Amino acid sequence: MIDPITLGAAVTTATTCYKTFVSMVQAGKELEDCTATLGKWMGAVSDIDNIHKNSNNPSTFDKLFNGSVQEVAMESFAAKKKIQKQREDLKNWLVGHYGLMAYEDLLREEGRIRKARQEAIYAKAEQQRMIRDYTIIGISVLIGLSALGWMIWLITKSVA
């Protein structure tokens, strides 16, 4: 679902977690002490990626009711670029302190988190979006058929 509020919250969460991670590292914390923060960051990054993906292919109702699709697409693009920079800085730090294997481990963990979120959260949101869309279509069809029936009734009553 294209939702600028959710996008803003995900960007804020990712940025806050990233800044917390950097401050923890500067304070001398080890990577093991920062795992919860990195996990939150990865979840927010996954949300941003999902919103960006959905902004490229919005539903008709998202186009109608969620404001400017282009605006959300640009916001999600900017968020994606911001996350890319954070990811690059994180990669450089991990490779510098723990070697290339640490970054590859982080990517595997990020993939695992993204897959779990895809199965749990995004699939449910997609299902709810489809239910909403089909409900709106059904109600619209019923209203249209009722109006058509009423007009036919009026015409037949005035002819008779």
C-alpha cells in the first residue's frame, strides 16, 4: 500500500537506528551489543524497499485516495537513496573491523528478515488491500445496479 505516513515512519526508524548504531560504535561497543539496533534498522529498510516497490505499481484506489502517486514515488526513491548511503557506510565499517565475511553475514541476515517480513507482514497487507479494493468495487456495482433498476422502474411506471 502506498502510504506516505508509513514511509516517513520507516525512514525515521531507519535513520534513528543508524545514528544509534554509529554512536554505539563510537562509544566503543562491540557488534554483538548492537544487534538489536541493526535488526530494527533492517526491518525499517525492508519496509522502505516494500513501499518503494509498491509505489512503482500502485492500485487504482491508491491512485485515487492516497494523493499524488508521483510524490510518494519520489519520497520512496529519496528514502531508498538515503538507505543506500547508510548501507554503504555500514559495509565499510563492518569490512574495516570484522572483514568481508561480516558484511556477507549481515546481508544474509537482512535477506532472512526481508523474507520473513514478506511472508508475515507484507502478504497480509496485500491481502487486506485486495479485500478493500474488491469491497469498494462490489459496493459500487450494487449502487450502479440499484440506480439502473430504479431508473427502469421509473420508466416502466411512467409508461404504464
